[in-house]
Amino acid sequence: MVEVEDVLSRLRRYPDVEAVNLYAVDAADRLLLDVAADSLAAAGDGRVAVIDDGYGALTLGAIAAYDLRGVRVHQDLLTGELALANNARLVGLSDRYATMELGERLLADVRVVLWRLPRALSGLAETADAIARYASPEVRVYAGGRDKYLTPAMNDVLAESFGSVQASRGRQKSRVLLAAEPKTAGDPQFPVRNQLDDQGLEVVAHGAAFSGSRLDIGTRFLLDYLRRMKPDARDAIDLGCGTGILAVALAKARPGIRITATDQSAAAVASTRATAEANAVAERITVLRDDAMSSTPDNSADLVLCNPPFHVGAAVHTGSAIKMFQQAGRVLRPGGELWTVYNSHLNYRGVMERMVGKTEVMGRNRKFTVTRSVRGLHTTPAVDRDAS
């Protein structure tokens, strides 16, 4: 049998951003495994589901501790899914689990759920509803996270789907919420639909998608410049598409353009597909679940639109944004344009100059800056495919 501590000590975040202050396993993962120990020991094969496991600590830790097989796993973020696969190969446990979408196949007859709590209450609500709807009536849910990201509202959201919700004792600034007694499920409340009258489009959003069905203020500011973006562009990419608002708005404004919308979030990809369908432009938008355009060929796009994140998971960190800029420099054709909106204090302009090409500020308000970066005609952008 594989030793649990040996497994946890070998975990890596790769291909996600790696840095000295970013970890593949933390105190909340360890607490979840300890609090759920009795239930995991009694669960048996094929009765355990793991949701939003960061990089494999919960899945591989539970498998190693209790010799489990047939563990079902859903991770919203592709980087976490790929990291789990890499780590499972490293410790020889690849055949012990299967990756699935959130839904009945993931949860049918499951008796134990290990779950890293999301920060968005809407994501919490959609997942809690799915567990209550499809899992065994005897299911016990162990949902954990770091204290600084847990709120009383999370208990209230879980109580909408479960008759019993209790908190564990805290340890190392982490805590676990224990939910049981699933309630009879009514009609699904997700995805949510919202008509943006000022933009002339409808947004469809699953719970874990960034900004939900609303139009976030950064994206709204970038939309103001839509008609100024490379007029002769034939191939465009909405990088980090969220609910697909930028892709759909561009498709509606330019009937002749081909658009790829890409995001590493499964909820975002599902939301973008639904938003494109709702606005009758689905045939002109290709939607991909991908890590920062890693599968997109070099020199294949004329225009990239990006509202990058300013955090990696729960940590404030610019690594994800820089990775996106690097990939934009690789994917753009010479003369192609990257249009970006970002919080002004982050001052990304110099980074984009190095990664893409000449960058100029096109607009600025009290919070955000919009820039245009142009890929040089005779230059090779600075690209590090393994940047962290």
C-alpha cells in the first residue's frame, strides 16, 4: 500500500502556476481527510466522489489511505484536472479514479463526498443541489476550506439542500462543514439567465462561472472599445471567456469573423456555449476548455481579447495573467492585436511589451486600464511555455 504522507509530499501544481507561496496540498486538504476518515473507511469502492480537488491531495490521499477504487472526480479547473493526472501517474494510482462532469454520473449512489469549497456562493449552490439531487440518501458531505474564505452564508446555502449542516472544530486555520440528509430536489435553478438590455444580448451562467450572469465592470469597459479592435481581423480569440459575453458581442458586431472562446473552467465553457446558443451565434463560436490557449497553433489569430484574473485560486498572484500574455504573443500573427482590460494598479503594460509587442493605453477610468498590444512584424515574442 502507498503511504499517504509519501503521496502528499510528492504532489505538484504543474501545469498550473508554481511559486514559493503556492501549494499543491494545504492544511484544509489534510483536515478533510482526517475528519472524513471513518466515512471513507466504510464507504467501499465506487461510493466516493471528490469535487474541486485542487491538485489531487483529496483524491490520491483517500485512495492511498483506504485502498479505494472507482473514485469519481470532478474539477472545474482544467489545470487541477491535469495536475491530478500527472500526480496520479507519479505515484502509480492512475487506474483508481475517473474524471467526470458535474451531474448524475458523478454522484449516483455516492455515500461520501470530499469537496473543497468554492468561493462563489452560486458555485456552492449548484454543486450542493447536484449532490442532494443525485447522491445516496445516506450521503455524507465533507466540504472544507481555509477559515479566511469561509463565511456564515455558506452554511445557509448548504442548508437549502441538506437537512443537517454542522461545522467541525478548526485546525491550522482550516475548517470542514459536514452536510447530510439531502432534501427533495425541486426544479434545477442553474444555469441562470439574464437579459443585458444595454448590450442587446442574453447571458446564461452556471454557478462557478466568473461574475455569474452579470456583466462585470472590467468587461463592460473593454466592450466600449469593440469597434476599434483590429477591423480586418478574420480569426479572434476570447481568452478566459467566462460566460462568453466578449465572444458573443464580437460575433454580433462582426458577422464575418471566426471566434474561438476558451477557458479552463468547465462551468465557463458550458456557460459560453449556452450564451452563444441563446444569442443565435453558436455556429460562429468554437468553445474550448483549454489552459491559456495551450492547444492553439502559433501565428493563428489576428485578435485576442482578454480580461485576465488577478489571482491564482484563492491567492492574489499575477502568474495566470502573465501566462495568458505569453501565450497571446505566441498565438497572434504578426500585426495581430491583444486587447486587455486590467486593474490599473497591476501595471501590466511593460509585461505585455515584452511578451507581445508595442503596447499603448487606449483608455483608463478610476479602476481599470484598457491596452492594445501589437505583435511585431519581425519580432519573436518572449515566450516561456513552462512559465510559473
